[in-house]
Amino acid sequence: MDRIRGILPATRYSGQPMTTDIPDGFAPFKLSFGFLETNGPLYGKWAEDHLLLGFRVELRHCNPGRVCHGGMLATFADMFLPIAARFQAKTDMGFLPTVNLSCDFLAPAPLGTWVESRADALKITKNLLFAQGTATADGAPMLRANGIFKITSSTSIKSGDFSLQSLFDFKA
């Protein structure tokens, strides 16, 4: 858990130390392998009836302008929309491959900022989840995203345990 609180050494660009603090109530996302491991770590927090996801912008997430790369933000949207909307909808949908994703970049997320997202399930059909969400950088709106995700069956080879308990260790 030393990654949740602390200070990184001076960054290469600013020469200033950067916080690694994660806001209270957020727990590490347990799925951390392959693509997710390279782009994480992600953290989650259950807030009322929504799952919030977030990450601290690190140098490896940035473009040459020292702000979070649009590709990283689109990747984050592709993760937070189906994950959070699944729990907001309160239904098991199996693995949710992306059918369509649209992102509007409203403002930059500079190096060191905390990026936090919230998503809603707009409509659920037999085969599709339609979701929308927003993300903030230190509380300021910076991303709006919409996505369509394919609902897979529980017998699919892509199925697995996507319960809140299997993905996060929230403290009671």
C-alpha cells in the first residue's frame, strides 16, 4: 500500500516532487495485468449508488506538453464507462467489449493531477449497454465520454467474476 500515499522524487520535467496520494476511500483495482498493468494503476470508490474510478497522472501517462495524453484518457474512458455503469445498473453483464467509444476532451489533466470519473448506464438492451460519463482533473471537468458495449453471456470464454468484491478491497 506504499503506492497509495507518498511523494515521488523530483520529476524529470519540473524538478519538483509529485504527490502519489490517492484520495480517501479509494482502493486499488485488482485487475492489473497486460494492458491494464501498463496503463494503471486505477483506483475505485463506491459513493452512494455509483462506482468512481480514478488515477494519478504520472509522467508515463503524459504527452510532451506534460499533460495526460488523449490516448490515455480514451483508454481510461474505455475502462471506466463499462466498469462503473455495470455497477450503477446493478446487473451482471459478463465481459463488456467495446462496440463504440466517443470522447470529448474539455480541458487538460496536467502531470500530478488526480483524474476521477463517474458513469451512468443510459440504456440496457438484451445485447448492448449504452453508457455515458465524465472525468475531472482535480475536480475540474476535463473529459466527456459515451460508449456502447456488447453484453456477453455467462458461458462466454470472456466471462469471469466481475463483482465489486473481486475487483476492489474496499474498507468497511
